[in-house]
Amino acid sequence: MSRFYKNVLAVCVVFLLPVLSLDALAAESGAINWVPAEVAKDMQAKQGKGLYLYFYADWCHYCKKMESETLKDQGIAGYINANYVPVRINGDKDPALAAKFRVQGFPAHGFSEKEGKPVSMLPGYVPPAEFLVVLKYVRTGSYEKMSLDSFMEAGKQTEKAEGKAGRK
């Protein structure tokens, strides 16, 4: 291998390895890989994922609770990273974007389909178990066929059926 290629390889290892390691560390730690709002639409189109918008404010008690309990949950973070392009938006610092999505309080959660069509806004703190159901409800497009309550009931029925089958 020529000296030039060895130098190029060394530069790549020095600069790319830390970046790749940080992504792997974030995935292992259960952290959501937040994306800046400016690039989210392009990433959404390239990755074919839905968009998850998390609106918060620094002073908001329930935002802090949402972040420490729900968004830090490894199952939630993993599901969001796998199925959505996540964007974290401080509504006080970007009031125009918050107004565009009709955010009336914090925290607020916005969703759009893979094609970019807005789906819904969900206000308030949501515990991890219920939030995972909401994420699945939106990702599967079930909101087009049934209410969230019906989706949750169907999930309970499936769990019961699976539990009975597992005991036989």
C-alpha cells in the first residue's frame, strides 16, 4: 500500500471512527438521535420514515418529565430511531415553527407520514407504555382505519390471545 493511501486511511480512521462510535453509543444508551429541523424533511424523504416533532420549553415541568421518563426509555428511543426522523424543537426559541404546527402548550408531539403529510398533534406528557402504543398507531397507519382507543383494545386482545396460546 502506498504512503498516500496509508495517510488517507489514517485520516479516515481518526475522523470517522469517533463519529461512528458516538452513533453506536447513542443507540446503545437508548438516546434518541435528534435531527435539526432544517434537514429533517430531506432525511425523511431519503429514509422513507415518518417525522416525529417534539416541542418543549426549558421552563416546562412536564417536558422535563417527558424527557427523563419517556424519551429516555430504551424501548421508546429505539423505536423512534428505527421508525421516525426525530426533531426536538424549543417552542420558545422557534415560536414561528410552534405556531405553524398549532402548538398550544408544552410538551407537544407532532407526527407526519413517510410522504410528509401531517398526521396529528398530541399534547402533554405521555408515560412510556402509552407513548409506545401511540408511536405504533401512527407508524402503522392505523389512524386511518380506527381510533386510538380501538387500536389499544385490539392490542390488548392480541396480548390476551398470545398469553393463552403461550400457556397451552
